[in-house]
Amino acid sequence: MLIDLDAFFASIEERERPELKGKPIVIGADPKQGKGRGVVSTANYEARKYGIHSGMPIAIAYKKCPQAIYLQPRIEFYEQVSDKIMNILKNYADAFEQVSIDEAYLDVSRRCQSFDDAKELALKIKNEIKEKEKLTCSIGIGPNKLIAKIAADFQKPDGLTIVKQEEVVTFLKPLSVRVIPGIGPKTEQALNRLGIKTIEQLQQFSKEELIRYFGSFGEYMYNAAYGIDESPVKESEEIKSISIQHTFEHDTKSKKLIYSKLRELINLLHIRLREERLSFKTITVKIRFYDFETHTSQTTLIQQSTSQALAFNIASKLIQPWLEKKKAIRLIGVSFSKLKPIKNYGQNYNQKDLTKYKTLTNKAPLLK
DNA sequence: TCTGGGGTCCTAGGACCC
DNA sequence: TCTGGGGTCCTAGGACCC
């Protein structure tokens, strides 16, 4: 079963401010009279009628519907609401996997003997979320995660779609290949060039053919076309990378501004690293120029580290060559990866260690 | 018309090792 | 003078997801 909360951020704001009900609501960057920088995070269904959707530049959304209510996201608050709902959902699952702030898979195959049982359970879940949190969700039920996901997207909002094993292939046939998770705009175009638009047309191709065109992803698409998916509902995943990035209000060439922002970002990222009790081995910096040309540079240390000073020292060195291009910069970002859990975190925080790391980093001894 | 932020996974080339 | 095979790790870029 996949449960997807409808227009989540916008629905929460509507709930909190009933006077907004029935009006188009757009959660995202400040549109600033159509000059804002950023994108739409969530549009409620009223706003979608104007052609506004998530990912759309906020300036375009503003042109389509200047009278909409534009709100900046309150992520921490949405996370609190999400946590409450996820805790409700856990009670209904044999295995539970949260995929994002507004989506989760529930394996209910042990507690449900039939799809009818599962439907009953889904209705209970919808009721409880409605009662306790005043929000609606769309639920897809299927023999595996892939079908549950496609089914959940099939009817929105407040939808409930059940696809039994014997219905899978027929259910998929008329749908666009685009509904298959992992097939985005680029792959859709590539498939279109082969004359494939629907899943039925995808089904006409042999596994070997698709592998020839798309490598291992071709095999995934072949299986998906027949609704085959064995992936388990995983309880939890370890974090593989943490990152932070910032788009400047105005593109800049100021090294002073760039380095101070870099310091700030690393500081924030390091707070998360410490909270999660992790060490890193790889540091990546990202830079985007005014023309959207984007580059990354990374360094892998010879050992795990938790040092913020080291991170800043290395990030500065990585970013420096890009600043020499004298092109205005739109965005900078930093990421830590090759993470490992670490005990005794506090130690790296006393002043002695920081000083020690600073002298060390001048010689960059941990660099290959 | 202008393009956020935080993630995962994959690919391809190169260095290096046995 | 020409040049195997298998494996791991690193780097950069890209597609995709919410």
C-alpha cells in the first residue's frame, strides 16, 4: 500500500487558515510581483486549475495567477504534522517505509488476507487521518510497491485505487510510460523516439531489445511494463550523504560574499553531521554560474573526519578554481558523503582539537 | 518564462593493484 | 614492440524523485 498525502503543504496551510478554503494557494518562493527567484513547492488543486504545478518557476506561476495566495513554506511545522501521521500509519503496517515527508509504503500482506481486507484497512487509515489531522490522502493498493505507487497516482486527491495481481497487466496497458517511477522527461523522449508512448507499446518490446537500448535500466523498464517488482518494504535506510546549497538573491562575483556563504553553509551542514553522529570521508562543492552551467568538485580524504575546519579548508580549495573564471555565480553548495557513524562526537568540539585541526589543515595532511 | 533544496542511483574514464 | 583480465576506488556529470 502506498499512501500519499494530497497537496500536503498547501493542505496544512488551508487547515490552519480556514479563510483560505476554496482559494488558489501556492507554497514556494516569494513571487515578489513576478520577479521572485525560486520555484513552486506545492500548489493546491484550486491553483492547479490555472496550470500551476510544483517545480514551476514562481515568476511564471505569478503571471498565471497573481491573485493566488502565495505562502513561504514552514517546513519544520510540516515535519511535525508528517511525524504525527507517520506514527498513525506505522500502527497499520507489518513493515513500514517512509519515502518522503508526505509518502509511505505499508506492507500489509500479513495482516490482510485479501485485497478486500486491504481496502477496508485503507478506508480506516483515511478516516483516522481525516479525524485526527483533518487531511486527505490518496492510497494505492497492489501486489507490490511499484503497482501500489502507480495506483496511488491514478486517482487524486482523496483517491483509493486497488489493483489485484490478475488485473495488473491490463491496468498498466493504457497508461503513459511516464507513470513508471524512474522514467522522467529524458527517458520518455527516448522511448517516444522508439515509438513507445504507452505501457502497452512498451510491452511489445523484448527484454533483450530494451537492454540493448537502455542497459540495466532497460531490464527494469521491461519488468515494470508487466508490473513485476520484488523490492521489499524497507524499515529504514542509513544516510548516504547530507548536503546544503544556496541560491544567491542576485548572481555575484564577490569572493568575500561567496566565501562567507560557504562558511555559513558548512557550519549548518556540520551541525547536522553532529546531530546525526556521523563522520565524512568525501567533500563535494557545487557551483552554478549565472547561465546555469553547473559543476561539482570533490575530494576524498584518506580517513573519516568530523572536522568543520578541515571541511572549510578543503571546500575553499575546491571552489577556488571556479572563481577564477570571473563568471557571476548563482548558487553554491556543499555535500558530505562516505558517511560513517561515530561515537564520542563531543571531542572534536573542544578548542584544542579545533586548533590542532587548523594547523593540520594548513599542510592538508589528510589529502592524497 | 526562468529554472529551490535535499536526496538516490547510474555511467564512464582513469588510476592503481594483483 | 605491443599490450590480458579482473577488481576496487575516485571523480564528474546526469537523470530522477519528492
